Amino acid sequence: MTHDSVRHTGADERAVLLVAGLADLAVSTVGTALGTVGTALGTVRGLLRRSDTADLAADAERDLVARGRLVLDRCTAVPPAHLEILARHALARRAADDV
């Protein structure tokens, strides 16, 4: 994902996306994380010794924001209104009867 393709968001929206991304990540990894706590701590210690920690953190933040955006899009998709669908069907039937 390039920097140009990242949508610029406000601080509030970015915070919501980060939290949603973290929550999704936690839910998807809770089963495996319980068995690998020691390995995770070793990995974290290794990451802290790296010279590109700031770049890793920025990449992780971008990934979490993207993951959060996907979660929120999946959860907040609004289906079309039932009465709107019925009205469209009625108009289509009326148009078919006129032909």
C-alpha cells in the first residue's frame, strides 16, 4: 500500500479505525496467542532491538487502520430499505404492464 493510496482521515476517525483494527486482530489471534505468549515476548524483545523500529511502527499503524476500515465497512454496511425495494418492484411491474 503506497502513501498516496492511504485516505487521509481525521484524528477521531483514525482512532476509531485503530481500535477496530486492534480489536479484530485480538479476536482473530486470541486462540493462538494463548499458546505462544513466551514466543511473543521474545519476538517483541527482538523487535525493540531493531534499528528500523519507527518504520515498523508506522507500517503496523497503517495495517491496523486498514484492518479497522475493513471491519467497520463490514459491520456498518446498511442494506437497502425494505419499502424502497417494494416501491422499485411496483414501478418495474407498472412499467412492464404498460408495454
